[in-house]
Amino acid sequence: MNAMTASLAAPAPAATAPDFAAIKQRQKAAWASGDYAVVGTTLQIVGETLSEAADLRAGQRVLDVAAGNGNATLAAARRWCEVTSTDYVPALLERARERAAAERLHGIDFLEADVEALPFDDASFDAVVSTFGNMFAPNPPRVAAEMLRVCRPGGRIAMANWTPAGFIGQVFKTLGKHVPPPPGVSSPALWGTPGQIAELFGEHAAHIATEVRQFHFRYRSSAHMLEVFRSYYGPILKAFAALNPTGQQALTADLLALMQQFNSAERGGLVIPSDYLEIVITRH
């Protein structure tokens, strides 16, 4: 066997599995680094819309996973559901707790928990929801398995996930160009595609309904939006922190250009429509 034949016959090196524990530690640090509630509170309407799509009813047991500052949590509580609000970043849960107290909403339990290892019995909830949260966990099959496990037969799993082609999906793509993601970890925006949802949930779903919707970001200008996201939105804050001044300037230019590309405002200000996939799964 000559050298070329031996080379062709040699098995390809095994791909190294991602270190999900290390990745999640970095993610937790990123989400805790700013104050996501400043951005998250602007997305409240999505929690309301998702609760309507999921047809949440008074008295139902609802689990909000990767709840952030509680948009879906508060929306479910406004419908007199019994809500358990979870996130693996305690500071985000504290913001949600403050909001619930300010609005005199009751029937909410706040619990630090990882969507990939939920501390609940099988079939504990009538509905499991998430708005722009579970999509960021690094191990999608594990996330789906846990959401399915804790949802009762006939219950619903409802999510709002950014799409790859929409504005936030393109923000992820831009960040990845400047600060590459860990090897082996897929883009969170794949959660905004019907194909990914069918692959992860289809075997256990009696029905899957998806609809592309839009959320409109509204800021004074591109510079204003970038200032807010750079200060408070963990992934962007951390991306800038990882770059030298030249890299920061390049990322700034790309993000500002992207905002102008998507800006639909004709009379001043900044209005950016961003597509997301609304998903309602009825569990077998």
C-alpha cells in the first residue's frame, strides 16, 4: 500500500463533541453581563401574542423556560394561569419578579433552572412556553426532549423564535463573522425554521402550527439602538468585549449598515421589522 492509498484508507478523525457545560457557562456570563430587561421589556407584545396563539386558559399550569425578564410569564399570569418561570440566570429572574410585583400579578413561582435539565416530573404542565429563550441553549435535541417530557399528553408547547433571514437572525450572522461561535454549535436562528421544529418535535406532536410574524424594533436612530444593545444585550456586549479597537470599529460599521438596510421608517426614527416564527405544538 503506497502512501497515497494509505492516506485514502485512513479513517477520518472523529469530530470532537462540543463542551456544552463550558459553552453554557460562557452564555450565562454573557446574559448576566448587561441588563437584558432593558431590551426584553420592549418585546412584551410577543409574549401576549404567543399566549393567545397557545390559547392559554385560567387555571392551567404553565412553564416558561429560558424566561428572561418574564414576558411570557407575565402574559400567562394575566390570563390567571399558574405559572412557573425559569431561567439559568438569577438576575433575569429577579427582573421578572420585580415586574410581577409591580403589576400585582400572583400565582407565579420563580425558579433558577436550565432548560436542558428541568427539575420537574414528567407531564407536570399543561403548557410549556418560551419567547426568544430556549433557542439560545446550545444542545437543541436536549432542549426539545426536556420541553416534551414535562408537557402533559394533549398539552401545548409554544415558542417565538427569530428566523435566520430576519433582522435578528442577520445580527447573529454578523456577530459570527466577527466572533466565531464554538465549533459544533448550530445557529440559534435555526429554531426559527419549520424544518428544525419538525425534526425536533415531530415524532411526539399530534399537530404543529407555525406562522411567520414580525416584531418591530423602534428606536431613535441606528446609533441609539446600537448603544442600547451594546450596553445591555449580553451577546453583543460580549462580542465587542472580545474584539480589539479595530475589530470593534468593523463590527460597529456592519451592525449600523444592517440596521439601515432593515429600517422601514420613512418619517424619521428607526423602525426595524424582524421576522420570528410563532410555533404551537400539540403534544401526543
